[in-house]
Amino acid sequence: MLSYPLSTLIILPWLGALLVALVRRPTLARLLASGVSLLVVCWTAYVWMRFLPDRAGGLQLAERLGPWIAGFDVSYYVALDGLNLPFLVMVALLGFLVIWGSWAVPRAHEAAYYALLLLLMGALFGAFLAVDLVLFYVFFELTLIPAFFLIGLWGRQEAWGAALRFLLYTLVGSLLLLVAILYVGVEAGRAFNNSVFTADWLRISRQYLPELKEQYWLLGAFALAFVIKAGLVPVHAWLPAAYAEGPPLLIGLSKLGVYGMLRWGAPLFPSAWEGLVSMGAILGLLSVLYGGLLAYSERDARRALAYGSIAHMGLLFLGLSATTAEAWQGVIWQAVMSTWIVAGLFVLLADLERRLGGLLAPELYGGWAGPLPLQAAFFGVLVLAFIGLPGLAGFVGEWLILLGAFRSPLLDSGWYAAIAASGVVLAAVYMLRLFERLFWGPLKRVPNPGSSWGLFGLLPALALVLGFGLAPRYGLYRSEAQLTYLLELRAQRVQQLQESNRRSDRLLPSPDPVATDGMVFPR
């Protein structure tokens, strides 16, 4: 295990899923799944401690087996860097939060439910750790299977319709992504690998540079797949129902779209990225405003949170489009923190619904701060973090994104940041309105008694939301070196394409990267 820490992180939840699936007693399945999720958190902390944040452009703890297929440079290749490390922490704590939060809402076939949650966790870890393009696609697709059944089997009234929309939308994007991956692998092989298909991200990002027209359609295919996964307007129709019907672990899927744009979109297609940033920023602003307005008008609390998540995703894509160090730092940490915040709010809503006997009518809520002070306190802190109150982690990400968008030479306009800031104000309106509707005013109905043990899963996320809000540097500096490297690499490749007049000038002057002592660096 110590020799393969990253593979262990993928395998642990899958082994746990197998054990949980064999258990027939619901209480034992719940305890076993909770123990596995806690073990995954501890192992993620171990990986975090082994990471060396000052190694720019390097892949640490690299594990490689293969190639899998004769004649193809496709292998099991996972590694750690400052880009994927925060997302690993996100998945680990999100899984812990959701599994422990499920204690508050007993479900039919609990063993299968927890097994699917653990399967989804392992697939997400694999997707964030993959350095091989084909391996990334395999894990990217593996997330669909448990997510589909989690939505359909344990949702509410519209469960199977929501699951089907989620599957169809994602499959369309996945098909385009597969075509683009095959094209990149073939052309990269011709460029530097003796015409052997290759999927190595590190080599492709430094030694394969498509022509501008190719970059546009390749980036379009990658971006469409990731935008669908993120639930950005106008391909967001699957997200509100899926979030409302499925477990909060699905929120981690949308952040896979953000990660994909940073890992694959910006480094592989730098010139097209530069040409499309205005379009990305406009789509981001549209999502901020559209999601915020729908969240304000929505009466169902779960759907209001789902539309608020769309607004958050819009802000993240504005930061991606800004293409500055501040904005990309803000994107990573806002993606991580907003995931915990929104998931925590969904867990609390599930607890409130259970105390109403499963009733969802909003007119029955109100005045619950008295009988449920713990839930009111947790909900209030998470709402304040959601709207970006200074001193909480939500503020750090929003501030960096807005600052990066304002300073961005590619966007070259302060209006993007100004419009996005209006969306932040709108978030304060609808979230405080939701908080007031649930917990304040006259008591309309006495909540049913029940254990609050499931809220224990919120404590680590709340601690980090408070901790990173007061001391953000401890988390931010671990991504700083890698993001600086990616920005410099993108600028270098843009300049090279501008200076190149022939398609044959694809090779960069640097030779192949070499692996040394468990780390990979370009010479």
C-alpha cells in the first residue's frame, strides 16, 4: 500500500463497496461504509502530507503499468500534482459527509446504496488522478454507472426521468470526447512517438501542438463534454433534477468538468483556448445570472440549491476564462469549498424532510431554529459560506476569481467581474431567504424527533470551511507552483504556434520527460 499510495486511494472504496454489498443487515452496512469512508479520509491525509508543493511542473508519486495493448502507448498511469491534490481532498471529505449524513435518512436496500456511493468515490479518484488520456476517459465513464442508479433507485418522484436525462446528456458529451481523444492520440503518435498511438498527458502537452483549426474543434469537443458534466447553461437541464433526486455525492461530478478544462483543455489546445475565452466568460456569466434568478423563484428547497450550484459553476467558468494565476487558484479552491458547502446543505435538508415525515411542502416549514438549534447553526454557517462572507472559505475563492477576471489581459474588461459580482449579491438574497423560510418566523409544525448522529459527517467540512477562510494560504500554496507552470507552458505553446509556418514544426525543443525517484519532470 505504501508503495502504491494513489492506487490504494482508488482501490480502498471499491473494496469497501464489495464488502458492503455482501452485508445484509442495514445497520452493519451503514457502519462498514462509514468506517471505509473514514479510512479513505485518513489515507487522503497521508497522500496530502507526502506531496511536495514546491516542485513545479512535476508529477509526484507516479505509478505506471503497461502498455495495456500491443502497438498502443496506453497505460495505467496515475500521478499527483498541485492541480489534482485539492480535488482528492474534496472527494474524500465529500464521501465521508454524504455517507455519514445518510444515517439521518434510512433507505431501502441500504447495502446497495452505500456500495454504489463507494464505487462512485473510487471512480472519481481515478478520474482526478489519471495522467493517461484513455485511462481518464475510462474513469470518466465509470462515474456514470453508479450515479445513474443512485438517482433512479433512491430519488423522489421524478427519479428515473432525472437519471435518464443525466445519462443521455453525459453520453453525448462522452462520445465527442472519445472521438477527440482518438484523434489526439493518433496525431501525437505521428508527431513524436514513431506513429504509435499515445495518451501520455505529460508528453502530449509538451511535444504535440495541433494547428489552430484543429485546436478549435478539438477544444470544442473536450469543452462540450466538460461543460455538460459541469451543468453549465445552456446544457444544464439534467442538473437540477439530478441534484434534487440523487445523493449529494453527485456534486463532485460537476467539478470533474472544471478539472477537465484545467488538466486537458488549457495545456493541449492553448491557442484555441485564448480565442474562446470570451465565449467561456459569457456562458459563465449567463449561468451566474440565470441560475441565481431561478434559485430565487424556486419554492422547492432542493431545486433552489441546485440552481444555486449552476450559478457557482458559472463563476468557476468565468475564472477559467480569465486565465490568470489568481483566477485559476480561485477556481480550484472555490470548486472544492462550494462542493462541501452545497453537499452539507443538502444533507441538512434531508434531515429536515425526515422530521416532516417526508413531506416537501415549503409552507410547512418555519420557526425550526428553536426546536432544532444545531441544524439551524450548521445551516446558517453554510449559507454564509455559500454567499462568500469574509472569514469563511467561500469568500477566498470568489475574491480570487473576481480579482483574476478584473486583471485578465485576455478578457480585457472589468465588466465581466462587475456582472459576476452582481450574481454574488443575488446569491445572498436567495440563500438568506431560504434560511429565513426554514428556521425563522412562527413555528408552523413541530418537527418529528430523531437522532442527529448523521450530522457528525458535517464537522470536518465545517472545520475546513472555517479554517481555510481564516488561513487560506495553507491550502492555496500547494497549487501555486503547478498553476504557474501550466500558465507558462500555455503561453510558450501559443508563441510557438504563432512562429511556426509549417505543420511539421510540432516538436518542442525539450526532449522526452524522465522519471526520477517517484517523480516526473521535463528536462
